[in-house]
Amino acid sequence: MLPNSRCKDGLTENLKRINPYLKITLQDGTIETYYLLTDMIVLRYKFRYCEKVVTVKEDQYKLYENGSFVINPAVNWTLSKQWYCLHPRLEDQNSMWILEHVYIPKSMPAVPQVGTISMVGCILTIAVYLYIKKLRNLLGKCFICYLLCKFVQYLIWEGGDFNLWKNICSLAGYTNYFFAMASHFWLSVMSHHIWKNLMLINRDEPRYHFLIYNVYGWGTPAIMTGITYLVDWAWQNRPDKLNWIPGVGLYRCWINKYAVEGDNNLHLE
């Protein structure tokens, strides 16, 4: 907030750059022009990654008096007023984005309990591997790293179910992504090690092998997490890139897995 009680999020400046008029079809079929800044409600929150983005031009939609939005009247794609928001395009005043809200289901009732049991199982298994000397071989150490990844994943999921990460949502999301990727890489490390032991007669386990495995098992997920963060940071204010950004922390703490299930960024010609 600025000293003169004006907001400093840049909304006022952006509103000066858009086409402030919107055509609405009345019940009698006539078309009336509304002034957006006084006749409509301007929302200040950012777009959400769980929303489908549709780019439409002036002649590709009809907005009715009751709030219904018809996209491409030829196919009669209608959205009720509670299921969409309008987002202006600063680079093209003759078109705009329609953000269609998408329902995201919550976790099933038994998921938190199963996650708690899984965490206990991970802790007990790690304790056994650390206590028994014969299990502290190279494969055992790799398995401990894998179990550690799964334990952190379950812990973050449990915290998410109980809304513990509200203030550090993005951090929890990137941490979860890192350990999720690391668990897969440690599985591949164990698979490679088992295959190598089956193929080789000399099964010596030099200490530097575990160092190499650590560089691969932790380093590669770290690079992937860094790239994920950079993509989110670079395109965080680009609704037209919703189908490409990971979307960590924009709406939920986790990485966006809903956009890849369908075409969330449509452009009507």
C-alpha cells in the first residue's frame, strides 16, 4: 500500500492499457456496451493454475445479461457465471482470456491415516538397516536414501492434509517435488547396482561408488527442481503459459498435474 492509500500491485496502471468496454447481450437480443471499471467487479487475485485458459476474440463469444458466457456459438459452449473469470490481454485489446474454473477433488478420507502408517514403516525400516551391520552395505545405503525420500514425501503430504504449510506453501511444494524425483532416481540406482552385481564376478564395493550414486541420486533432482522453479518464476504472470508452467504454490502447494491431463490453453481461430 502506498502512502496515499493506493495499491502498488500495478493493477491501476494495467487497467489504463486495456479496452474498458464489454458488449453484453440483453434478454430482448439487443447488445449493450458496459464500462468494465464501473459496471463490473475487478478482482485483484492472480490467475490459478487449475483454470483452463481460452483465448477469444470479440466475434467469438456472447456474454448474456444473466452472466452466461457462450464461447464459439457454433458449438454452444456455455459457462455459467460462477465458473469463469475474464482476464484482459494487454498485448491485444481485440481479444481476451477466459479463465474457466476447474474442480480439484480433495484427498480420500483414509489417505492421512495410510500416510501415517507409511511414515512409521519407513522409520522402522531405516532403524533396522542402521542397526544390522550386514545391511549397511552399498545397496542398503541406497535403500536408506530411498526410504528417506519417501518419508519426507509422506510427511509433507500429511502436513498438506492438515493445512500446516499455508505460510510456506511454495517451499513445501518444491521440497516435495525434489524428494519425489530423488526417490525415483534412487530406485534407478538400486536397479543399476543389482544388475551390475548379477553381471560381474568381482563384487567389490569401492567407497567412491556410493559417492557417485549420491551425485546422481541427489544432484539430478536438485537440477530438475531448480529448472522447475525458474520456469514458475519466469512465467508466473502469463496466463497463456498455464499449460507449460509447473504451477507450484499458485493454487495448491503441489506441482500442477491437472493441466497436462487436458488442453488447458485453447486458442480459437
